[in-house]
Amino acid sequence: MDVHEDTQNNLVTATFELPGLKKEDVNIDIQNNTLRVSGEARQDAERDEHGYHVRERRFGRFARTVPLPQGVKVGGLSAR
């Protein structure tokens, strides 16, 4: 997570890198001057390796909260 505050323009930008996740797997919410980014990662991969069938699964929930300055106005939230 990268957070940048531009005090001259009263602008805060938070950037999150969430490799392997789709937009549908990520929730972005603001309540009580707190930005919360949460979601669930699910990966399931199969392959054959040297005569063995390999199947790997990885699951996990995550959440990150960032306190926002008092009186902040939300201009736009987006997941790309």
C-alpha cells in the first residue's frame, strides 16, 4: 500500500497492489473517516510435474484500514 497526502491540494491518494485478484474480490468502503480495503484471495492451480499430478490451493482473507484526515471529502474510489 502506498499513501500520499498532498496538503496544498487537500488530496490523499492510496494505492493498493493486489496481484491475482479480480475487482469483484475487493471491497472498498469509507466510514467514520476510515478507508477500509478488504477481500478474499482464491487461487487453485493444477499441473503435471515429473509424473506427479500437482494441485495447489491458496485461500485467504485480508483487510487494511487507513485513517483519513478530519473533514476529508471522497472524490472517487476505483478498483482497476
